[in-house]
Amino acid sequence: MGRFSGKTVLITGAASGIGRASAQAFAAEGASLYLCDINGEGLQAVADTLPGQVKTRVLDVTSSADCRAAVDEAVTEFGQLDVLCNIAGIAKTHHFHDTTDEQWDQLLAVNLSSVMYLSRAAIPHLLKQKGNIVNMASIAGLMGQAYTSGYCASKAAVVMLSKSIALEYAKQGLRCNAICPGGVQTELVQKFSAPEDVNFELMARYMPLTEMAEAEDVANAVLFLASQDARHINGVALPLDSGVSAG
Ligand SMILES: NC(=O)c1ccc[n+]([C@@H]2O[C@H](COP(=O)([O-])OP(=O)(O)OC[C@H]3O[C@@H](n4cnc5c(N)ncnc54)[C@H](O)[C@@H]3O)[C@@H](O)[C@H]2O)c1
């Protein structure tokens, strides 16, 4: 038994990092899980370790049609959808003037359009359950950072998309919140690379004031916002950055 017994949760980005930690935490609290990621092998490895009802789908979240099909399959499989967690994301670092159309389009497609596609498909089902959406934005959605213009733009848009959805459906009992982590120890950060000639001082604004967070720290916030404990919390962009964005 747990806060999510009898609830169905769809999570993107579930093969790694924050998505994986969230899947593990939801499973431990009794949720039935519909886990999606573009990395099918990683997804299966996560699913194999989880208790309870778990269904996986290899999904490229940049496909509108496939996002809708994923939501439809989750509802067919479990009969309902209570929580949507949009966690899949990518980060790229470029000099702004060197950014190609392909790099820009890919960042916005994975980090922003996916949130629109999945939320649009899920909301009719979430409304039936008075459910909610948790979107993974970033401190980059609250503060600018050099050399990550596309990432910052995508995450700021996720913050505003979340607030807009929150207001539009509040009276119907649906909530939508965003989380804005600072540095979190995941593959995304381990793979982080910047052009050799960047000025790292300009990137230092995001540096954690204490140690970096773990994926489980973010998962705890995901579960809180998704739970009834947060039933009066709607439209927030919750910093999870040990205070970096407070200044
Ligand atoms: N790690 C950090 O410091 C940090 C900070 C702030 C925000 N975030 C955000 O948290 C989220 C999760 O990141 P993470 O740190 O766990 O990274 P991660 O790289 O460990 O996990 C990201 C997951 O998204 C999946 N993914 C990427 N492109 C996809 C696509 N097109 N379709 C489906 N799945 C796709 C990857 O396969 C991976 O499993 C991202 O949205 C990221 O922007 C991370």
C-alpha cells in the first residue's frame, strides 16, 4: 500500500536518471506504471527490477502520433490514467551563433513539443480521474545560462506551458506543476560537453551551492507533487537547486 495504490502513472524518460528513479519510487508506493523511453534496452532493464504492474513502450517523444498512441495504450491496458510525468529530455551546449537548425529543432522537439503532445492526449483521461501532470523543467527555465540557449528556451517554455495548463483546467480538478532542478547526478550531466573555447565562468551560475542532487531527490518531489499531499499545489515551478535560483 502507498500513496499511489490503484493509480496509473505514465512516465517518459524512464530508462535513466530522474525518470528511472521516479519509476522506482512510484512502484514502491503501489502505482501501476506505463514506462516510455526511446532507449528500449534501458527501459526493459528498469522494468525488470520493479514490483507491481509495469508495461513498457519504446517511444520517441518527438512523434505526436506515437505520443497519442502511447497514452491510448496506457488507458487500454490499465483502464485509467491518473498521473503523467513528462521527464524525457536532452541537453546540448553550443555557441548560440553556431547552433544549427537541426540542433535547435531537436531540443525543442524533445524538451517542449513532447510535453504538449503527451499532455494534449492525456488530459481527457486525467480529467476523469481528477489527475495531474508533473513536468521536468529546469533551473534553466528560471535563469539564463550562456551556451545553452536552446535548452533554456525549451525549459522556460515548459514552465509557462505548465502554468497555462494549470489555470485552464483548475476548476475541473486537474493540476499541472513543473519541477526546476539544478545539477542532478545523472547520465545527462555525465555526458555534458561544451565547446572547448567557452568561458566556464559564464556557466558557473548554475553550480550547486552544496553537493549535487541525486535523481532520487528529484523523484521525491515528483511523487509529492503527483500525490494528494499536494492537492492545493497547482501551476508552480518548484526549484530543486539548494537555493541557486534564490539569488
Ligand atoms: N540532470 C540534471 O542536472 C537536470 C537538471 C535539470 C533538469 N533536468 C531534466 O530532467 C530530465 C531527465 O534528465 P536526466 O538528468 O534524468 O537525464 P538522463 O539522460 O539520465 O535521462 C533522460 C532520458 O530521456 C530519454 N530520452 C531522450 N530523448 C528521448 C526521446 N526523443 N524520446 C523518448 N525518450 C528520450 C533518454 O533515453 C533518457 O532515458 C530532462 O528533462 C532534463 O532536462 C536534468
